[in-house]
Amino acid sequence: MSELAREMKERGITSPWDLTEFDQWVNDATRKDIENMVEKEGGEVFGLKVWTWEMLPAEKLNGICNFGIDLVFRNRDRAKVLKIIDEESKKPFSMATTKKLVEELFKLAILNCTWV
């Protein structure tokens, strides 16, 4: 069980939609989940900041500040991530294109940390 899931369960929260930006414990638990994921994957991960497309190596993910990272991927999926970003960003802007881009990245990610 992830640290975030454990913390939510402890507080009786069953839906992530009930979380707010004022719940500092959510950020703390997510940071712990990031650290655990880096360790579990042997450091073979990277973080992605959506919309700026900044990629951070595993060693920069531990203790990441709020809004420092959105998604975590396995290193072996880097080419797929870059392809998704490249293909979708070449298309004219539309809600459908943006939705597809976000959905594809979130499906491929091994950890969603959009509230950290």
C-alpha cells in the first residue's frame, strides 16, 4: 500500500477528490511514495514536469518541493514519453489533443504526484 493510500485510510478519506492543497500530509506522503518508488525501481526512473516538459533524474526526486514534479516514469519508457510529447505538441491546440496527451502520459506513468 502506498504511503498516500495508508494516510488517506488512516484519516477515513476514500476519494482523492476530497484532498485539498491545505492537506500538507498529502505532499509529505507523496514525497515518501516517490522515494519508495525510486528505491523499488533501483533508481531507474525519472520525473516529468508537465507543460514545461522538464525531466528530472531519480537522484533529484527525493525531497522534491511542492509542484516540482507531476509524474514518474521508468527510464526504459523515456523514448515513449518523448514520442507522446512530440507527436501531440505538433498538433494544433485543442481540448481533445490536450486531453489525449495528458491521458497517454498518465497511463504510462508509474506514479502520479500532481499535488506535490
